[in-house]
Amino acid sequence: MVITAEGLSKTYRVADKQPGFVGTVQHFLRRRTRDVSAVQDVSFAIAPGEMVGFLGANGAGKTTTLKMLCGLIHPSAGRVSVAGHQPQRRHPDFLRRITLVMGQKQQLLWDLPPLDSLRVNAAVYGIPDGVASRRIRELADLLELGAELTRPVRKLSLGQRMKAELLAALLHEPQVLFLDEPTLGLDVNAQSRVRQFLADYNRRTGATVLLTSHYMADITALCPRVLLIHQGQLFHDGPLNRLVSRLAPERLVRLELEQPVPAEAFAGLGQLDSLETCAVNLRVAPDQLTTVVAQLLDRFDVRDLEISDPPVDQLIGALFHQGRL
Amino acid sequence: MRVFGLNGRIIRALLGSQYATMLEYRAEIALWALSGLLPFIMLSLWSGSAARADLGLDGAALDRYFLSAFLVRQFSVVWVVYAFEEDALLGRLSPYLLQPLHPLWRYVAAHLGEQLTRLPFAVAIAAAFFVIQPQAFWIPSIGDVLLAWAATWMAFAIAFLLQSLIAALCFWSEKASALERLLFIPFLFLSGLLAPLTAFPPATRHAVQWTPFPYLIDFPARLLAGESVNLAAGFGAQLAWVLLLLPVVLWLWRAGVRRYSAMGA
């Protein structure tokens, strides 16, 4: 396993201040803090070359976990091993094997073209000039970057900057990629290009990727396996479709009838989601599906019938939105 | 091979990129250079003062001292605490912590890049000074220049380490730069920027020798101005301060990184 986390926990101490003037005075005279448990007893293992999606609502503990995995913060409890190293020691050999891309936080020098930052990175990682030039060419081709590399970073669009950030983060060919919202704020085309690039990079180098994203399209396109963290605890570790059946165990039955039928007619045939003249949506438990479908076909004049899982975007979106399971 | 994490290629790449960055801000740096005119203001004050005789520097010597103080200050200005604080608060420190190079080297390179950008402005201001005060013109000996250059570098090293020590406190307090402002007051009075240390009573002068401040301006400025100084004592004290501060900074940094919660990252 290239990444192993066992009983990983992180507790932060945060200041607790009441709003208003009185709260400010109280906070000044007697500072109160409380412990916030960001990650609790999280365990998982990731094999070399895997692409794993890391899902969770805002504040669920995703970024804290990523920071512990790449050695930026020390765990409060538990053990973690990445590429054979304890990340928090930040051994140079470990740092050469990993990379972290955090949304729009950037490592590129703002006032200079990306090529200048890439030159610094090549020197810092000890990549010979010839090798660095070849990698820059290859990665730039994959990312569809050209003249942008010689333009000051501040003059680049968000999408161009993100792609240049990816190039800088991957120049040393890391074995493990931690990507925190790599497509945040990008338009649909740019998102799709970054996704395609990550899939190609994984295929080409066999790198392990742990990816967080609020865009389900990133996860469904790239990650056969997902980890779902909720309130600091690991809720799911496995294929995405199994997560869907955990979040919404019912199947969706969509009917189109020849004539309108009153709502009462569907009593005992699952849960009626919507009824608009001849279009009907029902949610049915999987073990009753065949019986219910047989009864529907028997009782009504059915023009069309479709059975599906509830859309994954909606399920996860609702989960993020509500912040609860 | 790397020494303290550096090799020739890294130094070239860091200095080249930081110098290029600073050139983008050359107008701002010119203004910063101009804002360092305090020694010239103090010169005009002392020149018209009856207390001038107590300074032990007569005629052109006083002019040269304050010009030298200006030049030493130009090449030993340190602002690492402000840059570091901003980087830590905005989460820009995180990518630097994940590279196999101590982040402080980036700040050192940024300072050196800035000094190189300041150079022409400092030379222009010195030239203007000689036009206004032609009696102060002198050409220091090569030996004095080299010694003053070395002493200015040591002054920069002490100032950088002092501020890095405060910067490392950002890991505990998010506004550690306030402490730097507290340090600026003794620096202003005890470094020789407002007056040569000979202006102080002997007891104060003796006590001040045990602080790092006189070695930041007074000692290198006197060297450049061609005044007689105790070389061994001056360089010895500078080296002692570097050797004292360096392990403290590194220890505090390591302890701070353990505490770091990647704020804003």
C-alpha cells in the first residue's frame, strides 16, 4: 500500500468568542477556547496507481486529512504512512515523491511567467535541465499550454493558471498526488481538460491520486473508488455505486401512462415522488422492484417505463448542501 | 552536492527569479530607498547642533558617517517578518513547506534580489549627496570597502535572523509583526542610525555593546567611513550574534512547523 492511515485523528483548539462589544471585552479579559475534532479515527489504505475520490461536505475533514497525509500538519492521534515515510517528518525523499495541489492556492511566482517558477522547481528538485525541458514540453502538450508559459502568471486566466499550477506540481513526477479541488472555479471545458489530463497522467506514470472535489463529474470520471468523510469520520470506503445505494437504497421507477391516473391508484406501489398528468415517478425498494413493476404493467396502460438509480449528483449534492447523512 | 540544502544551481535559480520579481517593483523599491533618508535628516540636525562636538566626528567625518549609515541601512533592510506573516496567513507557506528546500532560503533570496534592485537608486542618492556636500567626497580604500561590505553582510544576517525569530512566532501568534515594531524602537536609537554611538554616555555605550544593535549600522558604517574601529571586537560580536541566533531560529522554526495548522490553506 502506498498510503495507509490507521486511527487518524486531528483535534484543533479554536478561540470561542461571542459576537458584539461585550463578547469582545470578555474575549480580551478571559480568552476561551474549545477543542474541535476535525478528523476522528479514520483508517484506510490506498494501493499504488489507484485514483480515489475523497468526498464530504464543507468542514467534514477532507482537507485536514489531506494535510496530514502530505505532512503539513501533525496528527493528534493515529498512524499514517505515505510512500514508505511518516509524512510529518517531511523528509526530502518523501517530499520528492508527493505533491499537493490546493485549489487556487498557488506556488507560481505571481509576477513572473510560469517558466521562471518551473526553472526554480527544477533546481530545487534536482531535475537535470534536459529532463526538465522534456517534461515541461510533454506536460504542456497534455495540458494544452503554450504561449501561456512565457506570460506573467497574473495575466493568465483562472483555467490557464490552474493548468500551470498542475504543471509546476507535477514537474518532479511525484508518485502520490494529493489534489484538493483541482477544478474549483474552472469553466466546464477547462474542468474536462484537467480531468482528461489527470486520467492520462495516472495511466502514463502509474501515480496514486487522492482527489477531493465538489464537482461530482470529477469523481465519476476519474475515481472508481471513493472515500466519504462525514463530521470527521469515515462513512464509506468503496465503489461509488455502492455509496449511492447506501445513500438512497430505493430505485427510481419512471412511468409514462396512456391516460392520467389519480395518486391514490399508486398506494402500496412504493413512494410517489411526483405525478404530472401522465408522467409518474416512484421510489421502490430493490427487493419489491419486480413485484411492483409487474403490478404497474398489469394495472395501468403503460406507454414507457424506466428503472434507474437516483442521480448521483443529486444525492451527493443534497448531502453537501444539508451537511448531514 | 548540497550545503545547507543549497547548491549553485538552486542559488542561481532563486536569485534570478527573485531579482526578476523585484525588478517588477522597481518603482516601489526606489521609493523605499528614498524613505531611508533618515540618516541625512539626522546629519542636518547634528550639523546645526552645538552638541556636534560631543560626537567625536568633526567636519567631513560626520557627513561620511551618515552617508555610510545610509548605505549600510540600504543593504541590510529586512522585512521577512511581514512577508512571512502574509504567506502564513494566506496559506502560501504550504507549498513551500512541501518542497525539499528550507522556506527561509526563499526569503533570503528575495532580500538579496531586492538589495540588487536598490543598488542603482542607492548609488544615485549617494552621488546626489556628494553634489550637495562636495566637501564630504572621499574614495574609501579597497580594504575599507571590503571590510565594510563583509560587516554589512553580517549586519544583514543578524537582522534577518532576529526578524526570522519573530517571524517564527507567527506559528503561535498570527500577528507576530507587532513584536517587530517593538524591536524597531531600540534599533532606531541604539544602532547608530540617529546618532553615532559616541553620542551616548560611556555607561550607556558600554551596555549597548552587549546588544546586537550597534553591529547593525554603527560598526559597518564606521568601517566604510574610514573611522578607526576594533575589527576583532566588531566582527567577533557579529559572528557571536549570528551563532547565537541561528540555532534558536532553527529550533523555533521546527517547533513552529509542528504547530502549523496551514491557516488559510
